[in-house]
Amino acid sequence: MDTKLLYLDESGDSGWLPDHGGNSTEPYLIYGGVVLSPAQNHLLKQELHDIINKYFSSPMDRPEEIHYADICHHNGPYSQLSNEESSDLRDDLFELILDIEPMLMGMVIDKYELKEEYGAYANPPKRLAFRAIADRFHKQLQSDDAVGMITMDASERSIDARLRELIYQAQDSGIKLDGASSKYDSTLPRIMDTVTVTPSEMSPGIQLADIVAYQIRHQYRYDNDSHGFQAIEHLFRDPDGYSLTEPAIFPD
């Protein structure tokens, strides 16, 4: 039986907007996901290492990880790059994605519409997004007759711990969303163990998911047809016989 690895990274935040008692300025919480086979994951690690070395020959200047927003805004070690080098680096990263051809997934939670529609019954955006994408990943595993693992960035340990518990329980009891949606009502026997959390600098898969999340955010946050999103749009999961394609938006 094949194994599939889902790497997730988020963009935006899970706080409510001021209209609903919060202080967030981000209208969306977004998950970007990259599904890889072990062979693709191994190739990604090699190729990403080569790309970083191409632009940072000195180990002292080399970034610990690829972080797409920092590249775009010349932050941290990426401030050493000229505009042309920064553009070339972004192009190389997209060529890498197109070369490896991972399956992409995405979840966009419209926090304003969620609260307007469900009020006090609205599920927390992070848990809602994660439950939805885990359910769809499991459906893909069923279609592929595969088992899978989920890996996320370890940046928010307390929240990650709750997500790990959620998946562990859902393997037997299901992942139904009471109060917001009855769409996700399946157990997850094909997802092995629970969620693995790891620092993004140690996971090329999470770094690739960061690029995907960034492209989804720009597509929906700024309502534009970004070049980056268009370049990878054909790689998003588009399952036969299942209406919810990627990136999925909730509420839609």
C-alpha cells in the first residue's frame, strides 16, 4: 500500500475580526497543503538544498529555510539578494514545484462570513480548516488506496497539541462538525497515528506548503489573478465524483 505525506502551513491568522469582538486584520485563515510520495519528498529535499546553495554560496549567509514572504520583501538573509536574484529565486522555486508535480490542497476560511452565518455557533477557524482538509485528504487516500501522514509547522505548540488530539480521536469517532456543518462525518483510519509537528526549517515539505499558502492568500486576500497562483493552479486536487475542489472556501 502506498504512503502519502501531507505537509501543511498556514497564512493569515485565526482571530476574529473587530466586527465580531476580535482584533485581527486578516479576513481569511488559509491552509496550504502539499501531498508528496516518499520519493517526491526525497527529491524535494535534494533540489531545495541545491537551490539555496545556488544563491547563497557562503554557509554563514545561508538562510535556514525557504520563507516565501521574506524572499518577496527582502527580509533577513534574503536582503542580500538583488531584485533580479530574488526574482530568479522565486522562478526556480516554481520550476521545482512544477518539476516534482505534487498534489496541492488548500482551505480558505472566510472569518467574517463564518461569524455572520453561524454567530455564536461558529467553530474556531483553525479547527474548522484543519478538520475540513484532513477529511478531504482522507478521501484522497481512499481513492488512491493509500495510507497517509500529516505534518505541520511546530510554531504554535498549544494549538498543535489540540489538533493532534483531534486527529487521534477522529480515527475512531469521526470528524463531524456540529454547529457549523455536517459535511465532515467520517472516521480517518487511513491517516497514520496523528499529526506530526516539526520546525519548518527541518521540513522541505512545510517550506513548499508555505509557498502554496502564500499564493492562495494573494489570490483571495487581494482578489487578483496572481502569476504564482496561476502557475500552480493545475496541481490542485480536483477529485472525480466529489464536488469540493481545491482550494476550498468556507462558507462558500
